[in-house]
Amino acid sequence: MEAVVVDRVNQFEGRAALITGGARGLGRAFGRALAALGAHAVLTDVDEAEVDKAAHEITEAGGQASAYRLDVADDAAWDLVLTDVAAAHGGVDILINNAGLHSLEYGVNWAQLPVSKLRRLFDVNVMGVMIGTLAVRPHMQGRPGANILNISSSAAFNGMGAYGATKAAVRALTLAWARELGPSGIRVNALAPGLHVTDTIRNEFTPEMIEGHRHHQFLDLEGNEQDIVDAMLYFCSDKARFVTGETMRVTAGYASSL
Ligand SMILES: NC(=O)c1ccc[n+]([C@@H]2O[C@H](COP(=O)([O-])OP(=O)(O)OC[C@H]3O[C@@H](n4cnc5c(N)ncnc54)[C@H](O)[C@@H]3O)[C@@H](O)[C@H]2O)c1
């Protein structure tokens, strides 16, 4: 019988992981976790001050990180960032397309959303994933274990407003890109979180809303950042070398219960 191998320590050593929306919430947690396991976390966000702070927190703790201001919907900005990242790291090993607009205002009826808001929502949540993947793709060529993780949502499974439509598009893109990039050895997967109480969620949702969401889960638990971080660590690691094109729900059953 083959021995069971437990080798998580420094499993991302020498890898450059670019994370969008890395200033706070899930993106910041992804950066911290990957850096703690040896990666260089390239944190990017529209919020320059906060993303600088998030990277500084990692380096203060002894990890490797850098920060860039990047609007995911701006293709010229991607090129500038990647020129710098490629010079520093030779390429990108992991891309986490995490940045997304997800405030409650996007969950309303379509008719209540002005076209300008709809356009920006799709620009960030859908075009951002597409532009980012196109921009990073050449920098992943020939890098063993290279992979992309998109952050979708439970809303992709239940037709929840314009936001849900953008996250369903992220699921579709995940499969399409997995097919296209498979021959280059690049895996593409997605996570569909349920409700995970980040600072943003805490500021936007009342305790009653969080409790109400929990009632629709199979498991009576409050989702947190670590639930998504743990799933991310699997998909982004070589442990998932045989997995591509998947969107995994991490929702305590919520996404299946409506
Ligand atoms: N937290 C949850 O419960 C939950 C559930 C389902 C899906 N998600 C998805 O997970 C991702 C992260 O969620 P979160 O809760 O950490 O969000 P958050 O709002 O706390 O953080 C999102 C980050 O993205 C940045 N951002 C926004 N627009 C950007 C743009 N155009 N370019 C670059 N950065 C931009 C923001 O400045 C912010 O730092 C989002 O895609 C969200 O839709 C979250």
C-alpha cells in the first residue's frame, strides 16, 4: 500500500499568485493563506490604499507580497501590471479572479437597475474575468501546476437577479476556459460561495438577513472566510491536478435548497 503523503508545508513555494479584489474580504484572505504556504501573493484591487495595507500585513508577518492598483475591467491596466509581475516572477502560476460587485442593490428586479449600473456590473463581474484570463494566459504558459480559480456564487444556481446572471456567466466561462486551456496544461475551476460573513457583508446585511439566509442552508452554520480559503487551497494546489472545469458550491446546502 502506498504511504499517505501529508505535505502542505510551503506547498506554494516559488509560485506567484495574482489575486484580484485582494484588498479585503475573501481576496485578502486568499493572499494571506497562499503567502503563509510559501507563495508570493500579488494583491490587486481598485482600492489602492487598502491593497497596499493588505500586502504590508503579509510582509510584516514574514510572507512575500506585492500590491497593485488594478481595475479588472481595464485591459490596459492589466498589461501594465503584468509587465511588472512578469519581470519580477517570470510569469504567473495562480490567478484568482475574485474581484466582484455584489452589493444588495444588484439583487433587485432588473427593471430597477439603470442600464449604466448593469453595464458596470457585467464589466466587472464578467468582462473582468475574461480580460484578466486573456491577459494572464501567456504568462502561465509552461509553468507546471498553473491554474485559474474564478469566484462565482450560489446566486449562479438560483437565478438571483442581475448579480446571479453575472455569476452564472462566470460558471460558463470556467468550463469554456478549462476546455481551451487544458491542452496548455492550465486548469480552470470556480468556487460558488454561499454567504460568508466578511466585513462587507457585516456592513450591508442586518443580523436578521444573515440569520434568514442560514435558515435556507442544510447545515445550521455561519459561513466564514476560512470555508472558502480551504476550498481555494485545494483547487489551486497540485492536489487538484486532475480537476478542471468544475464549479464547486461551498454553501452548507444553500444553493440546492431554494
Ligand atoms: N462574501 C460572500 O458571502 C460571497 C458570496 C458569494 C460570492 N462572493 C464573491 O466573492 C468575491 C469576493 O467577495 P467579498 O465578500 O470578499 O467582497 P468584498 O466586497 O469584501 O471585496 C471585494 C473587493 O473587490 C474590489 N473590487 C471591486 N471592484 C473591483 C474592480 N473593478 N477591480 C478590482 N477590484 C475591485 C473591492 O475594492 C474589494 O476590495 C466577489 O466576486 C463576490 O461576488 C462572495
